[in-house]
Amino acid sequence: MNFKPLQDRVLVKRLPSEEKTAGGIIIPDSVQEKPQQGEVVAAGPGARRQDGAIEPLGVKQGDKILFGKYAGSEVKFDGTDYIIMKESDILGVLE
């Protein structure tokens, strides 16, 4: 895949969700919520400010992030599901 997001958008791949609860109960796929954690696969150059300069993004490729439940648009490339979202939809970087 060769995809480069524009402006302040990032391409994110969801991290796999937990299949068991803390108590050891197995959660079936039909009931599992989609995880709100992901890894940045690609990032755009940044948003353009009023004066024409580009404001660089605060995330980079490989960062593990936390994002909102309904953030971004889901897309599929080469059989893999991704989310394209604006940097403002990202809640934080996991360290």
C-alpha cells in the first residue's frame, strides 16, 4: 500500500481488542466493542496556518494513540481495515 494523508490527517490501524475480561470470561466477537486504540500508519505534513506556513503534526508514524469512539472514517486497503482521521480527533499518545 502506498498512501499519504493530506494536511492534518492520519491513517490509523486499530490495535486488537482484549478477548477476555479481567476475571477470565471470554468475550464473543459479536459483543466486543471496537477498540479505541490504534497505531499511526501514515501522517500528513500538517495543517496550513493563516500565514501559509505548515504547522507540523504532534504524532508520527508508529505512535500508539487513543481516539474517540466515533472518530474518523473507516476505509479498507488491501484487505486491511484502517481509519482516516484528523489530528484533532486524537485524544492522546500512549507511552
